[in-house]
Amino acid sequence: MSLEFLSTDLLFPDVPLWAVGCIFVSYFLGFFVRGAFGFGSNIPIVLLTTSVLGPHHAIVLVAVAAFISQIDLLPQGVRTADWQVSKPLIIGMLAGSALGTWLLTLWTAEWLTVTMGLLIMTVVGMDRFRLLERLCKWVDLRSRGITSAFAVTSGTVGTVSGGGALYFLVAYLKLACPTAESFRGTNLVLSGFFMTGRMLFFIIAGLVTLKIIIEALVLVPAIFRNVDGSAFLSYCEPRAILGALQGLLVCGGLVLVGKGFAKMR
């Protein structure tokens, strides 16, 4: 399949060939990050593709691609998840996803770009400084009210920013899941149900088009035929690489905020 076909009106309209290549590289690097560090690949992908596709297109495309990537992971989570922990969180995340989808339909591209930048910087900062883990000293994360609030917030933020939903729940899951296996399984189940729910809400809102579905399918080789990111860690210092990645994400978030405000003038 030639790149000339990919930049026609059928796929990636008004996107030059070199930018189509950048989209493929972005998805390859994003899912490489997932393989290397085990956390979501959506945030770096959204940052790298928003300038080319626009915020709405970038968010919906990565949502469809992430949904496809979860097809083989969700069954693994179903077998090992702690369902007593998962069920109330799934309800909260789906409610947040519905709210986030509604906001996407209301906001202009300029406001969405600014919001994405601010949310991405907030999520990275929370992870970098382990703010939720520190919050455990003053707040009972096991409280139903606190847990529900985090679940709704995670669903909303993950939908509006394109990724980072589980950052708000990791501290609670570490406390609630007794084993590493149940922790991983619960994460997979929450991710799978969130991505499925987000897809359904996007479809209901008319955000998912046949063109975007085809674009996501074309990107499948960049998602599944990726290098083993875990092997990469044997040749580097993981903390240093993760720190550099977080720094790049913050810089990218600042760029989005600046571009969004510039377009408002």
C-alpha cells in the first residue's frame, strides 16, 4: 500500500505525505512506550498527532486504535481481575467517559487543544511527583466516595485528553489489589471496559466515522508489529528514559496550550 493512497480524500485528508509518515512513527513510538514501561501509549501519540490532524481527529483516532489493541488483552484481565474492586470503578469510569464525550462535542478545537495540554501536564506531574500516593497520608483512598470521584475523574480526563485515565486510580489499585496478578488483571479490565465504553459513546455522538475506522485499521501494523519494548530496557536506565519522556510530554503540553491560545486571538 503506497503512502500516496493514504493521503487521499479517503484517508488522512489534507495531510501531506511526510505528515502521514509522522503519524505512523508516532503510533509505533507510542506503543513502543507501552511495551517498554507498561503504561498507556495514548498521551504521547495524541501529543505528536494533534498538530497534524487537529485535536478532535487525533483523540478519536487514538481511541479507535487503542480499542483495537485491547482486543487480545481484555480476555487476560477477565481471568485474573479482582471484580469486587473493578465493578464500581467501571461504572464511575463509564460515567466519566460519557461526560468527557459530551464535552468533546461542545468545545471548539482551540479550547480542546488548551484543555488537552493542561490535562496532559497535570497527569504527567501527578505521576512524576507521586501526588496520589502522598495523598494516602491524609485521605482514605478506600472510601467509596473518594474512589467514585477518582473513577469519574479518570473517565472524564482520559476521554478529553485522549489518554491517562488510569493515572488517577493507580494509588487506590495498589492498596485494593492483594497480588501483582490481580493488580494487572484489574488494570486490563478497567482499560478494556473504559475503551469499549468510550468507543460506544463516541459512536453515539457521531464522532467515529468509517474513514477514521479505516485509518485505525491501516495503523494496525504500527500497533501490533512493534518491537519488544521490554528488551530495550536491558540496554538503558529505565528511570532516565522515563524521566526524559515525561519531560517531552510536559514540553508538548506547553506547546499545545500555546497554540490553542494563539488561535483564539
